[in-house]
Amino acid sequence: MNSRLLTSVAAFAFTGGATIFADISAAQTPKMGGGYKDVIAIPVDDPSVKAIAGALFKPEGAGPFPAVVYIPQCGGLSFPPELPMEKIVVDSLLSKGIATLIVDPFTPRGETEGVCPKLNNDSFVQYMTRGGNDAVAAVKAVKAMPGIDPSKVFLQGYSYGAIASLFATDTKTPGAHDTRIAGLIAYFPYCYDNVDPSVPTLVLIGEKDDWTPAANCQAVKGKANFEVVVYPGATHAFTVKQYNVEYLGHHMTYDEKATKDAQARADAFIAEHVK
């Protein structure tokens, strides 16, 4: 990914956004990866599919609860290393009285193995616009759910999911937007040219990330609501326990110290913005 994306983001013409449809019957409930049960249909404005899938985990009690909308990496929910990370996030948030909506934007579209090999400079804006629209749709859906505090809904994305979430909150990018999101936690995103988040944003990224370079995020200046934490020696996807791999030409290794610090910072970020 390179500076060509500045032109791409500015020039790409994409209309539409997230719309809550009146009803999606049980027969139309989309398939969801990762073995999740009690799947929720998240209506989207997409000619290829009526809805993407979600699974809601809510603390005991009546609420209303803050909520985190979790947007996964480009490999999707059925990629085995993804599932343990999701469980850690869900369990941690539930212990703090926070609901989590796990979102699957891929399986309902027949992309059971995600879209990683399809992402390149030419397809970047198209996929991230779609991802941003999906993120806004998921936020809109969870805000309407019983027991959720609509003023305290956060986005938390990883790689693809983090970039899609940046698109969802950057009013200059194509597609749908939501500036009433309580905050965004972006794990190892690609900070495209002129990224301008409209909500409080925390970026957590590795110094040795050779897929979404930390330097791009560090170069974002003059944004009062944009904080970047760079972990020395950490690679892309440093939070995934099973990783010590080369994938599509990129090196990824789990970093326990960075992961624990990132979790603590994410927790503090949410606590600060639910006051």
C-alpha cells in the first residue's frame, strides 16, 4: 500500500450506506463463521447481500450496557487463530460490564476464507468502503438493541477491520459514516493519506509491521483525537497467539508483552469515554 491511495480515496465514487430494513425473517438469517450460534442479521445496503452476520454477547442484567462492535481481520472468523483472540476480547469486556457484537462481513457474501489475497492498491478503496459501510450498519444495529446504551458504542477493529472502522468514522472517505460513535480502537491499521477520524481514536501498532507500517500512523499530525502507540519490535497481528508465520509476504509473530499493554490501553480508553 502506498501514497497512490490518496488519489484513490478522493476519486472513488461510491454511493449508499447502511439502512435498517423493516424485517429480515429467520429464514433469511445469514450464515456466520467461527461456529457462532444465535446469529443476528445486520442489514446492509449492498446489492449482493441483504445482511451480514453478528453474534451479541451481553453481560447479565438489564443494562443499558456500553458495547463494542468487533470487526475482524481480513482472514475472517473461520480462520482458526482468530477465534481464541475473539474469546479473550469478549470475556474481558463482559467482565467489565460491556457487551460485544462480533461481526462477520465475509461468510454471508460467500467469502468463507476472507479477502486477504484480494486486497491490493487497486482494490483497497472498494473493499474498505464496503467495510466502512458494514461497520456503520453494525453500529446502527447494536444501538437499536434492548439493553444497549446507544451513546456508548465503540468500534474495535483489527487490520482490515481497523481500516474499515477508520473509513466508517472519516467523513472524507466514500460510503456511510457515523460521527456519534463513542470511540475507535484500531489494532494495526493502514493509516491512509489524510486519514481524519471524527471520533476519539486509539491506534495500537507494531514497530516492525511490514504490512501496515507504523510510520504512516505516526505521520498523522495535528489530530487532537488521534493517539498512536507503537510497540518496539512488534509485527503485524502481534495480538494473535498462534502466529509466527509468513503470510502473503508479511511476517507476523505474537508478542505477549505488547498484547497485554495494548489490552490495558484499550480498557483505559473505553473507561475514559464511557464516563
